[in-house]
Amino acid sequence: MGFVKEFKEFAFKGNVLDLAVGVIIGAAFSAIVKSFVDDIITPLLLNPALEKANVKDIAELSWGGVKYGNFLSSVISFLIVAFVLFLLIKGINSLNKKPKEKEAPAAPVITEDQKLLMEIRDLLKAKNNL
């Protein structure tokens, strides 16, 4: 029974569920980025380069029998995802940044116990100096 309870606590912790949601959203975002690269970036920016290479599709790019077009498309997709995540994290960090404090920190408040201890200390010092 202990094993099942431990597994249940592990599986339903907030971090595990957050990770699962992140993976699902990441997969959906990956599909969006792939569509962006294949349907927008490639036709607008890469088509002139592809036409010079006498290629209609990026997947047909090859050099000495090595087809590198799909790899190039994946690299572009990665760079877009990395840039978007950079902007996202930068925005989150700016929201979490604490404003700089212009005022000097206030002096610590001394409690009654601390005052009594300070008086005892001073009395003992005075007694030892006599």
C-alpha cells in the first residue's frame, strides 16, 4: 500500500502535472512553428535562394547526395522557438524584478528582551571593570 500511495503523491504533484501541460503545449507550439517556417518563411524568404539552386521545395536541397533541406528547416524552426522562449523568459523576468529601493533600510526594532539583555551585559561589564 505504501508504494501505491507514494506513486500517487508523485504522479499528482503540481510539478508533474505542470510538466505534462508544458509538453502538450510545446508539441502544439512546435506544430505552429513548423507551419510558420514551411508556409511563411520558406515561401517569402527562402524561395529566391531555392530558385537560384533550381529547387522547388526545401526538402529537395542536396549537396553531393546529402539532402540537407529538412535539416535546414529544422534549424530555422529551432531558432524561432529559441527566440520566442528568450522573449518569453525575458518578459517574465522583467515582471518578477523587484523595484530598486531608494530608501535606506530602517533600523532594526529592538524588543524588550533584547533591551533587558543589553542592560544585563552593560551591568556585568561595569561590575568586571571595578
